Amino acid sequence: MWNLNFQPPTVIDASIWSSLPQQFRIAKENEWALVNKPGQLIDSFLEGPVFDAIGNLYVADIPYGRIFKISPNKDWELIIQYDGMPNGLAIDVSGVIWIADYKQGLLRFDPRSKSLEVILRGPNKNQDSFLGLNDLIFDKKGNLFFTDQGQTGLHDPTGKVFCLEPSGQLHQILNNVPSPNGLVFDQSGRFLFVSATRSNNVWRMPIFADFSTGKVGAFQTFFGASGPDGLALDGKDNLYVAHASLGGVFKLNMRGELLAYIKTPIGHTVTNLCFTPDLKSLMITESSSGTLLKVSIPE
């Protein structure tokens, strides 16, 4: 059942906005691909799109530890390459980029000074390592929520969701997610949505004042070889879900009904998305081809 009107969703075609230039493409064995794409030589795997205050778009390239800046004119610039696996990106009010890095932990990068700083390598005083961080988002109060995915799944549902307060206090919210991935708050700031990639659904949970939760539920369930990845939410509380194996983005209303499907014109590994600064379009990463897609927000 698609929705309570028993009508099929609107199908919308995204268009190619820009692709990783050929001079930045590297096809060779690497540590990330051996685990996540065994047997494949991949030249990139783009993730974590985010815009800064003046309209530049930043994306991470996980296997090669790179972060790119793309200008509004579609000029690509490699702003840092380091020994890591950057996945999710988020920009704070000062313009500093926070990185959920699978290999290194929680990092902070200042694009002006080019300084890279490790904030957290693990969740406790003993500095036990994270499983492998995936994505992150700031709430309206400046608290940073992030997912610790590693290689968890239905066989090992021990993925975690954390919150780091501006004071430095770290809270564990969940420890039983089969592959926690993208995350986003509703407009009220009370409910957090988290992609549980390997159970192929999106979880919805209240976040209480003490950073605990309760009555976590499956907001929508999908199908396919992988599952939901990046999330975004518009001003009407419509949720946009990038699905990593179904070749597109699903638009859901606040009741979880499927309203529209945004289809990629290339590849099938749609991993993440964000709104353009004018809030009129979505920018989407199609990771298998190293391509950025763009689509106007469907009504």
C-alpha cells in the first residue's frame, strides 16, 4: 500500500548537475572498497553533501579520504585529503565542517585554516574506538547527533546513535540499530528520524530533555539489497529518503505515506541528499558514478 488514497506515487526524474572531474578519479584497490565493495575497483564514492552560507557545496569521497568544494559555477576543488574515510558532513554556525569518519572518528575541519582536528576517537574515557561513524546533524540548540554504524546489520544489531553537547558531554541514545545511517529532525525538533539501513526501514523516536528516548518505531519500511541512507526534511515535515539500492529518493508525508519517487538518470546507488540554499531543490549524491543530481522539490 503506497498511501491511504491508494494512488501510486508521482515519479520525478532528477537531472545530472555535475560529476567528479576525470583528474580526480582514482581506480585502484583501497581499504574501504575491500570491505564494502569487494572485487570492485572504484574511482570514488561521494557522500555527505552540505552547503555553506555562501552557496558552495561540499562532498566527501569515502575511499580516498577526500573532501571537495564545488562552487555554484560547478568548479571542483580538493580542499583536503587525509588518512581517513569521511562520510557524513555538517557545517556549524561558525562555518567549520564536522566529519563523521568511519576510520578516524568524529573530526572537525576548518576550511579557512585547513586545520583538521580529532574530536572523538571513541565513546568513553578509555578511548575504545567507534564501530565506524556514518552521518551527523546539528539540532536547533547546537547539539550534534551522529550514527555509529560499522559493519552492523540484522546479524549484529549493535549500531549506535550518539549526541554530543556543546559542553563536550556525550550521550548514547540507542545501541541496537542494524546499521544506523542518515538522520534528521522533524520541524518541531522533538522527533529524530534515523535510517536503519540493514533492516531496510526508517526509525522515528522522541528525544527527551536528558537525551534519552522511548517508544522507537519503524516509520516506513522498504525493500531491496541495501536500504535507506541519507535523510532530509522540508518545511512541511515531508521526509526525503535516499535509498542506496533502489535508485532514487522517496518522499513521505508526516504519516509515512509515499507521495513521490525521485528517480536517478544514472547508476542506482543513491546515498545522500540535502536542500539547496533557496530550499527549492534537492542535491543528491549518486555514488556509483560519482555524480551530483539536482531536482526541484515536488509539491
